[in-house]
Amino acid sequence: MKKFTLLFISILFFSSLAEGKNYKGGEYRTKEEFLYGRFEVSYIPAFREGVISSFFTYHEITSSTGWNEIDIEFVGRHTNIIQFNTITPGQKFHIRSNYLSFDPYADFHTYAFEWTPDYVAWFIDGEEVYRQTEDFVKTLSYPQKLMMNIWNPVYTNWVGYWNKAILPANSYYDWVSYYKYSPGSGDYGTGNNFSLEWKDDFDAFDETRWEKATHTFGGNDCDFIKENIVFEDGKMILCLTNSTNLGYTDLQKPEILWAHENYNGSIDVMFSEELDSASAVIPSKYLISGVTIKEVLLSPNKKSVKLLTENYNLENSYNLIVLSVSDDASPPNTMSTKAVSINKLKKIQFPFKVNLGGSAVLDYAADQEWNETVDYGYLGGDIKKWGDVDIAGTEDDDIFRVERKGLATYKFRVPAGRYNVKFLFSENDNNAPGARVFDVIAEGVIVKDNLDLALNVGKNRAYILEKEVDVEDEILDIYLPEEVDSSFANAIIVEQVFTDVSSNNTISPKDFQLLQNYPNPFNGYTNIRYIANGQEKIKLTIYDILGGIVYRETFNVTGSGVHYFLWNAKNEKGVQLNSGVYICQLSNGIEYHSQKLVFLK
């Protein structure tokens, strides 16, 4: 739960609220302690940079020598990561930044962990996704309370940068259950070794089982108060607020955090809070001089919109004016007219090389942190340098002598298309197989599972791993989930294979093809992508599962390469369709291609 070194444990965990911090959070904890078991929760975390939404067990201590903790945490700066962690005596962290294929902020999902004398395993929607079995697991031997909290750490390299405009922030808990560890006599969980003891549906505050915390600790920029634990509509809501508007109350008008252009001429706009679904998608509420806003698509988590445009010129600079958009509070808060500059693409040139953890050297760009103004960068991790150590298998020793350790995510803004991604590694820390193991994922594709460089390559030896991946949303996402110890990389090289014709880099196959839509399943809109060769007239037809036509569109394309069509799951009359399976057929008059689209409201 905490990513820092402690000097005074008793002060850290049970500081008086006399300081009166400017922000107020909520922590809900059991009165009872548990030794082993399966702990489950259904919740939606807060999608806010600088905010943690958690579900964990913790042994209350006065010294780090007795530290026992098992965590599920959402760091609100990440869109597709859930963090698992055990903290063992001496405050030793064993972290995994686990990749998610879905948006955790859009709907409830079930998260769980099993704690036994021999392993700790984490589950998402009933499926085991990670397990720890190392010797340190046996030191998790103290009874622990079950807890949930929302708070804003001061550690920017972990959670990002605080902006008070994002308040209030809320995490929503639907239910929690506890299963006793009962090997040989259970009926649930792994090996049927667990038995249900209780489940709380959070219809009301159960004072016999739970207590509302009133403390703070070092590194936490809020106080936990009782008022910020609210029960409403069968949910337990943990609130992070300022010191004035406490509880589940929203009096704050939404603000524009940033706007950024995309290669396809669309604009992504991020707001400070969740928006009202009706007001947010009205095109006339968004103004760009000389540009037509054709349609507005609200993201499933309701915090951002995508503006589909006509006449947008990537060579020009623009301002965006937003008029009277409301949040989803009851009653809603409506923003006054606001204007922001649209962040420009830097248009990185390929092949693009970045020196992770280092400065610009040779033809490699300097490492930098990701934000809304840059076109590449890291989220999370620290720099580690290895001096003048000799690296075998390369003449570019300097690139392999510095690494970004504990990297959670690396991102690149690129045109939609196909890319060959190269990962450069040199294991300079360990020569024992199994000492450091991690996965490599690019665009949701597992590039390498259980990469063990000490075992497969050896110490101080260069190793290059590469994979071709398709980028649909113009963000190339890279993840390095830990298996044992921390992950790292020394450099990344991105090579363009082929791309959308709008990028003016037209390297593409010759055949007419219908590519996989993205996302699929989808909620809101999906990107139907296809490859055309030269000037063609394209006919798009979408059928329901019974064969009825629900949508048709005919359009002319020019230029060879990858093209796209954004569909919002509405019929030809603009009426939203029901959830279900639809068939997309694309034809150029000679060839016909079809694929399934899965729409989930």
C-alpha cells in the first residue's frame, strides 16, 4: 500500500488528525483479524491521477519488523493496470503491475486474492492472473484486518501529479466476501480449499463487523474521516474531498484538463470528472475555428470525449471552446464556457529509439515522463546505472549501462498501423536464474512470458526481443508486469511497418482487407479498419444477428494503406442499438469481407 521507506512507524500509521490536512479520505476496516483465506470484492476505483483506490489486508504494527500486508490497488493515473503487492517483514515490497484488457473505471469487476501458508494468488473476475510462492510468503504469518481506502499519496513517481480540480473522487464498492481457509473441507476457490464465512452487500453500515477509520500517516496527503464513508443505493462509497464539501457531495463544476489532436484528425478531450451522457455528446457544445465537429463520442468511463472532425489540419494550431457541459452529479453541475489550446503532435520519426533512464546518446532520444504534452514517455520506475561495465554482444555499451527499473508503462503516440517493436535488455544485476523474471506485453499481445535473462542470456550480455503489433487507437502501449523482483528495460526501438494513409507514410499491403475492429467488444464506439489499394468506392453494411440491415455507408477512398471508420453502434436513424453481436461487411465491389462486432452497453 505504501511505496516509501519508513523511519517512525508509529507516527506513520496513527498520526493525530490535529494537523488538519487539506484533503479528506475514507478508510473502511474490519474489527476482526484474519489468518489466511480468500478475500473478494466487486468495485469501481476512482479514475483520478494522484489517487489510490484499494482493497487489502494489513497487520497493525509498531515496527517494520512485523510488517504483513497483501494489496490490490488501483493507481488512478493508469488506464489498464491493477497493482498487486505483498509487503513482508522489514517493509520488503513484492509488486506486480498487472496488465488489464478492459477499462476498470467503466464498470464493476470482481477482484480477489487467496492467502495460504504456501502462496498468495490474485484473481480477476474469477480467473487467477498472478501467484507468489517464494519463501517470503511464509513470513506472511500474522493475522490481518481487511481494509479498503481512498487517499492521495505525495509520491509523484508512483501516482502522478496532484490537481485539486479532480475532486471529489469516489470509489464504489458493491460487495465484499470472506472465505475461510479450510483445506480438505471447503467448497470454493482453488482446490475447493475455502469456505464462505460472510458476505456484506453494503446495504448499510454494519457496526458489528466494520469500523470507520480516523487517522492518517506519513506520505498520505489526506486525513481519513467517518463522513467520507457513505452508503447509498446498495453501495459503499469511499470519498476523497476537500475539507469543506465532505461525503458523497459534488458541488464542483467539471473542468477541461487537456485536449490533444490525433493523426486521424480527431481530438481527445479529458475532463476533471465523469460527465453527463446526454450533454457531453452534443457537437454544438464544442467549437474549433474553421473545423466542423461531426460527432462526439463519450468514453465508457465518462471522463473523456473524442471529437470527430472535418477540415482539421494537423499543420495548424487550434483552440477548443467548450460550452456548458455538465457532470453526472445529481443535480448536475454545469461548466461555464472554457477555452484550451489543443496539444500538438510532435510526430516522432521512425525508426524511433529511446534510451530508457538515460539522456540522448548516439541516435537514441532521451527518456522522459509521459503526459498530455509529449509523444512518448514512461509511467513509473526509477533509473539505475551500471558505470563502465562491459556488455557482451553489442558495440553500443552505453545504451545497456542504464535502465529504467520498475517500469509500469511506456507509451508512444503513433499513427494507426503496424509496428515492429524492439526491446533491448542487459541483465547487469543478477546472474542467478529465477532472481528476476517478468513479462513483456505490447498492445495487449504477450511478446514474452516469464522472461528470465539470467537463465536465457546470462549476465552483462545484450539481448533484443522484437514483435510486430497493430496499433488501433494511435497509442502504442507497452507493459512489463513483474513475476519475480522488478522488471526493467534499457531501450526501446519502434519501427513502422505500415500505417494509416493520413500520416503521409504509405507503406501498405496491396490486397483489399478488413482488419479486426478495435476495441472489440466495445462500449461507445469501435474503429472499423481496412486496407484499400488506390482509389476505391467502399460500401459498409452492418447487419444484426438475424440478417437485418442496421447501418449502411458508402464512401470513396484515395491512396493505398490503412483506412478507418468509427462506428458508434447507432442505426441509420441515429438510434442507439441494443447490446449484441453484429456483422460488419465491407466491399469494394469485387471483394466482400465480414467480421463480428460485439456491442456491450
